[in-house]
Amino acid sequence: MATYDVIVIGSGPGGYVCAIRCAQLGLKTACVEGRDTLGGTCLNIGCIPSKALLHATEQLHESQTNFSKMGLMGEAPSVDWEKMLAYKDDVVAQNTKGIEFLFKKNKIDWIKGWASIPAKGQVKVGDETHEAKSIVIASGSEPTALPGIEVDEERIVTSTGALALKKISQSLAVIGAGVIGLELGSVYARLGAKVTVLEYLDHITPGMDPEVQKQFQKILAKQGLTFVLGAAVQSVDTGGDTSTVSYKLRKNDSEQTLEAETVLVSTGRRPFTAGLGTEELGIAMTERGQIKVGNHWQTNVDGIYAIGDCIEGPMLAHKAEDEGMAVAEVLAGQHGHVNYEVIPSVIYTHPEVAMVGLTEEQLKKAGRDYKVGKFSFMGNGRAKANFAADGFVKILADKQTDRILGAHVIGPMAGDLIHEVCVAMEFGAAAEDLARTCHAHPTYSEAMREAALACGDGPIHA
Ligand code: NAI
């Protein structure tokens, strides 16, 4: 048995970042992880492998669509699926080993196995019980099951199975037009699959700016994805050569079916807290199965904290990371803080979609007086040169004070561009501050400045 200042349960972006920061701040730290590799869902079966497949297939798409326009002639490359998967696995391995290295460097003990908390200050892994002054639960999330649909990770898959299909499916039915469905739907559409997305709501990507949603859907449709909106999926029958997805069209209650070789269930994720012993310990949970935390991510049980996907808030790796750093600072007697108003959200399709802050809908609901500065990538020279002019930047600012309240971007590198506004918002900047900042030419970021200019006297290139 070993005694620690902190034991972190889970080594995803929340847990491993927390452990590293704890160690950096002088706390004797261990991290419990039951998987064979560190990094949690994000590094092993989420963000990182999906980005590898998105990158590879984007290159393929570029070679098929734009190479000849630039005078790069010859046949587009063919796909060696096994090699593509090996490349993805290698990227994952580099990242997970990187965390192992960082643990060693920071003298963090990796306790291998699945943890439970038998009592305050104790973490049990296998037959061993370890003691800690503080315990941080960072146990993450798992895909939500849909009633009547049994995932086998071969024919009916979650993101986990979709990242490791034995062969490229000819047809893919995607249930849910959220982040996972659209990212992985894009991957397989680029690989030649007939992709049909069934979405319960009347629009894709809930929570995003409606104008972005519409343009995004149009662009994806041009890339070959078919959308059926207002479709409540009810069951999947895997009895035949292909699977049959049954759904009800909400507008007229008509029963419909769709045949597909593979079905991707991407209807959200739920907190993963099984086996921790939260109930026995009396840790308070929300109705949605999240661990309830108060100030400083403290649960109702002394010395036990929780962060990331298993508590409330967006299920995003970077939100978990921020909470991980902040809770570590709290445990070290500092003042950890997360600004939940400025957490960006990105969809890594092509083009990318990104947002931060409030949407127009939220501003209207709150009765706020706001102005909109919009700029199309059509007016951006770099985007034009790179066949990336589809999309726009929209900056929302307070009508009186000009303070930036939110930004919505669909376009090239949107996931990187958005951080300009994140920093501006952290500093309480006005749109004019962005507009008066010199932006290098020619860059995509000039579109951010132009949108900021559009909040004032107007953009130059529109
Ligand atoms: P999501 O919550 O983003 O989208 C789920 C979609 O499924 C919603 O549009 C919902 O209306 C629809 N839906 C639910 N039940 C349905 C039914 N019976 N029939 C048809 N449609 C139905 O969930 P997703 O994409 O599974 O992602 C899970 C979590 O992982 C999210 O919190 C997301 O933020 C996170 N994630 C983030 C990524 C990123 O930041 N790029 C990448 C992948 C996941």
C-alpha cells in the first residue's frame, strides 16, 4: 500500500492533465487507469484516431477534387485501408506513449487496473488499497445506448467500432447528426461509402448557430452525405445481408426504413461511473447520472473531487483539461479557475466548424441588444487560393459596449481561428480591439478581423 497526496482516477485529458499539474505543484500523485494505454477515450478511441482518419481522407479528397485544378495531374491515390488504420494506430501509440513519458518525467505512479473508492481517502485497485488525502474522479463517459439497438461494434458500431472497421463499408447509416456522426460520416463518405444521416431534430449539430447549421448541411450534402431530418430512429434489424434501420418521420408519423452495411450510433454520450462505488459512498449524482460537484469540483464527500465528462457541462476534452489543471491548483492551495463562458467547440470536418460564447438564439432569449459582424471566406485571398472559400465568420458583440459575446465560424482551420476570439473574450475585448489588431496577409485569420470590422464601420473586402 502506498500513500499519496492525490490519486486521480482515469487518465483521459481530464485525469492525466490533472495528475501532471498536481505533480508539478509538488503533490505526490498517482493515476489509476484500467486500459492498456494512457490517454482515455480521447487518445485511444476518440479525438486522436478520428483526426488521423479525417486527415488521411481529407488528403484523398483533395487529390480527387483539387489536384488537377492546380495542374497536379495523374490518378488520385487508391486506398489501402489496412495501412490507413496502421497509420491511425501509430498516431495513437505515439500519443499514449507520450503521456507515459510525461508521467515518468513528473514521477507520477500509474496504478494499472480499475479503481473503486471503498471509503474516504482510499482507492482500491485489484487487491490493493492505496491511501490519498484527495481523490479526483476523472472517469469520463461512454456512448449512450439507444433502446432496441444492440451495438456489436461490427455491424452496429459506436465511434469505437467505426474507427476500426474491418473493411470500408459500402453504405453507412449514421444515427444522430452531432459531432461524432458528422466527423465519422465525412470520413466514410470520402472513402466512397453512401452515407445517410438520420437526425431526430429538424436541424443538424444542436447548439450551433442556425446559419452555420444550414450552410454546414449544404456543404456536407455537396460532399455526398444524405440527411433525413426529423427522423426518430427506433430499431435496427441485423438479420439480413445489410442492416435495416427503422425510423419514424416526425412530421407525418410515417414508418420508414433504410438499408445499410454498417450503422453508426452517435446519439450522445453518458457519464461513466460504473464500479467506482459512488452509491455506497453516498456521492450525490444528478438525474442524468453525472457526479454533482460544488465549488472547486468538490463532491458532497470530503476529499473527493470530480472533473470532465462525468460531471455537468460540455463533454469536451479541453473542458476536462481545464478542470484538471484547476482542481490540481485548488489541491495545492492555489486558486484554480475555469471560465465556462469561454469554452470553444469544434467539429473537425472539412471545412471545420467552430464556436465560442453565445449564439444569436441565446442572446435573443436573454433580451440582449447585440450586433452581428459577418464576413465570407469568399473575400479572403488565401481561402480562394486554397479552394477553401466556402464558409463565413460571424462575430456577435454587445450593441452598446462592442464587447465580444460570441463567434461562429465555418471555414478553413476554423478550429484554430476561433482561439483569437477566445483570447479576446478572456481579456474582455471589444470587436474594435480585434479589428484594430494587425493581421498578417494573406492568412485565413484576416477573415476574423474582417468580421470584427463588420461589427463597426464595415469590412474592407466585402
Ligand atoms: P451529440 O450530442 O453531439 O449528437 C447526438 C445527436 O443525435 C443529436 O443531434 C440528437 O438529436 C440525435 N439523436 C438522439 N437520439 C436520436 C434518435 N433516436 N434518432 C435520431 N437522432 C437522434 O452526440 P455525439 O455526436 O454522439 O457526441 C457525443 C459527445 O462527444 C458530445 O458531447 C460531443 O461534444 C463529444 N465529441 C466531441 C468532439 C469534438 O469536440 N470534435 C468529437 C466527438 C465527440
